[in-house]
Amino acid sequence: MNRAVDDLRAWGRAHGLDVDVDEVRLLCDYASDYLDVNELGDFTPVAFEELLLNIYPRKVIAPPESAAETVAAARTLVDFLLATEEIGGKMAVRMRGVLDRIEPEMPIALADTSRFGMAKSLFSAMGADSLEQDAVLSVSAVQEEPAVEHCECPGCSPLPPVRLAPRETLAVGVPRVPLLTDARRLVQWMLAGGRTPTVKGRLRVRDAAEAVTQLAVADPALLWDLAVHTGLVEVEGTAIFDGEDLDPLEVWAATIEFVVDTDTGGAVTGHASLDEELYGLCDMLYRLQAPVPVPLVEDYLEEIGLAQEGDGEIDLAEAVRRLAYCGIAEPATETLRLTPLALWGLRELYTDLGIEAPEAADLTAADAPELIEGLLSGMPVEAAEADIAGWLEGRDPARAATELLGSVSGAPAAARGVAVTIVDRLGPEAEEAVRAFMEDAELRPHVINWLSTRELSAPALSRQEALWVSVDMLALAMPAAEDDPDTFAENMSASGPASQVIEEMWRVDHPDVVEVLELLGRSLRDRDAAKAARKAAFKARSRAIG
């Protein structure tokens, strides 16, 4: 999407158009986050309707009169989609018709407070009118996930917990890895033909040449070295014996060690320098635990200097194909992602190296505190979503709400944020259970918002409660702010609380208020707001001491 927005900017310049790139980027970001619109061609008339009449009113703080600018940006995006042939003429007509219908409806939707999400409700209640007309606030702005940073020394930063496939499933998959299949074929060919290795245990040049022809394998020497390393063949002098009674997973662990930690001279990826950096590349993928677009992998390789190596330009598509052949990467053409076998094998390698590599437990059968603790441990989004869905399936809504909210009474903001986020998925049938926590001072503002967004009877938030929950939400963002201060500062500049709100925060009886105000004092780009935060932090510290 970022690349597409850059293309749109260039298109606008080429056609002499004044493109509101920031507004289009915002459209694309929300479409990607909430509607699975990951490429420009994924936009549909329905996506525009959902985005502008549901997502924007719920997530974005913007005055109703700003709707015209947003719709205009959407129309520009449609023009660009048509010009670049991402859509056809008939689809463009349908999209423009939907936008014509949306334009008078969107200001009404933006002004409808019953549609506001939690973050928007709170900051709107605290004086969002003082925000600039184009200021926006999404929940992600205050609950941003910590950015995943790759450290070239794996021992310097903790590895995230990983969800491993069952051992039985993994064991069945090992013999199906093409690399190992070919290695076994080579061993059987050598044994059947009475062939022997050199006195150093290496494959003879003559046998390697014949294996290429007779077995149709690309690199017999690599296969032979792998077979010896993994025990698929035993070598005693120039005599060889078939490896017997081998544990598939032990063979696979040895395979991963061989592929990522041996000088293979380019035999694995087709590029010697990339083979040397394969451990680092796999480590990055292990930490991300998500498909990485090939262009981003190219950027990563440039960052670590491979583009300047003297052994030729890397054919990344070929490298991905070879890694799939080795059982390390999923056989996809546009993204690079570790296979379940590679994930397991790398964890075994880390453990052998003495690096702590935690395994993410299945949380679907956990109790509420265990679920929240597990979700806070840093597991990937996909695994977290699966665990949350499975956990909720095992409980009726009332029980789920009672267990989650009951487990975080008096808990830190991070745990409370997880519980409230999950409870927010529950429907009105959980009303009685949620309402039962109205007297809990820390949960009361969340309960009120939950009831209000479902149009159930609820009292209005007091000024003090609104201030408290704003501190609570910003406390959730502290880990992300420490990891990526620039992004946090940018988000706060666009959508943070106004100076008059910050000035009052010191009065809030919240355990994280000092840390939150100090964070704002360091992060806010508006000098007056940053100064207000620092003064408020001083007052909060003084009150705590006094």
C-alpha cells in the first residue's frame, strides 16, 4: 500500500493534479487495517461504503465538514485505480455512484456519537473540538503494537514465543521435504551402485556428474554433505552404510543446522553472500512470524550490504524457490515466510546455542489470567487471534465477560487493556455481566463506553473518569512508544489529547500517570503541549511525594 501511494503521488504530478496524498494514505491504512484491502485492486464499492460510513465514524476524530475532503480523496483514488487498470470502467462507474451517495451521508455519520469507538468517544468528550480540522485518532494511535526490530546479534534481544505445530505433524512432513528426498535418493543410488566416497568422505567428481544426469539433481555434492551431516548415511573410511532407525525430527534439526550454519558457498540460495547471511535472514523471519513481501526482503538485503557484494546481483525469486526446496520457506512467489518445520528447527537450533526460545502455549483452554498473560507475551497476531476466538468459543458471552473483567480488577493497564479489548467483541447478551463491574473504579469508564456503544442505558462519563481512562489508554502505548518513539510522536501530533486536557491529567489517581506525562513531555512535537505535559508530570510527582 505504501508503494502504491507513492505511485499515486507520481501519477498526480505527471497529470498536473493536486492529490491529497495524506488523506488517500489514511484511506488506504484504514482499509488495510480493518477491511483486508491489502492491494489497490482489493478496493470495491462495498469497501468504500464500509470505510466511509462505518470505520471512519467509529475511529476518526474529524468534524463533519471534513467529509467532503475525504470523499474527494476517495474519488481521486478511483481515478488512479482506473488509470492504472487496477479496475475497469464499469467498476469505476459503480464506485463513483457509491461515493455520490455517500457524500451527503458521511457528515451525518461523523457527527453521530452513537457510532464512536472508545478512543474517539473519550477524546471527543475531552475537547476534541480544539484539534485541527484534519486531526485524526485511531485506536492504533494509542494502542500501537511494539515494532519488531531485528538485531544482528540474536542473543541481544529476546526471541518471541512461537506456536509450533504438533510433533506428529512435523515428523510426517520431514520425509516430504524435497531436499531430504533427493539426499535419500542419492544415498540409495550410491549404495545400490557400490560407489564409495573419497578418503575424506566426500562425493567423487565422477559420481557427482553421473548423479546430475541419472537422478536429475542440481547439486549432488550438497546433498551428499547433508546426508553425512544428518546421519542419512554413515561413512567409515571409504565404506558407506545406510542410516537406520533415524528420528525424523532429529534429522530435520540437523538439516536446519547444516543449511543455515554451514559454509555452503551459495549452494543453498544460489548466492554465496546470501548463504552466509541465511542465519540472519531466518532469524528475522522467526522474529516476525509473518509473511514478508519480497520487496521488503530486498530492502533488508540492501540494508545489510548484500547489494554491494561482488558475486553478482541476487536473484531473490530464485533464492525463495531454493529455500522452498530446502523446506525453509513456504512456496510462495510474492512473500517469504518460514514453514512450520523451519520454525521448529530454528527453535531447536536456538536452544542448542543456549538462547532462550519460548514456545507459545495453546491458550484456548487457559483461564482468563493465563489467556491475558499469554497474549501479553508478544505472540504473533495470527496466533493471538486464533487463541482469542477459540477461548471465546468455549464460553458463553456472560461467562467470558465475568472472567475477563474479574481477572483484571486492580491489574496493570496492559492487562486491563487486553481484557477490555476482548470484551469489546461481545454483544449485548453480555450486558448484565459487564454492567456488574460498574462499581469498579478502574473498569467503570470502560463499562460505560461498552454500554453506550451498544445503545444500552449508561451514565455519562464524568470529567475525572474521562481523564482517567485517557491516561489508562496512553499507558498501553508506552511499550510501543519506547520501541518506536518517532511513530508515537507522529501519532500524538496528529491525534493526541489537547494541551488543556494534558494540564489536568496530573490530578488523575492512576498508577501510570507520571510515566504517561513524562512520555508526552518527551514525545509531543508541539512545544506548548510538551511543556504542559512536563509541568503536569512535576505536579503529579509532587502530589505522590506529598
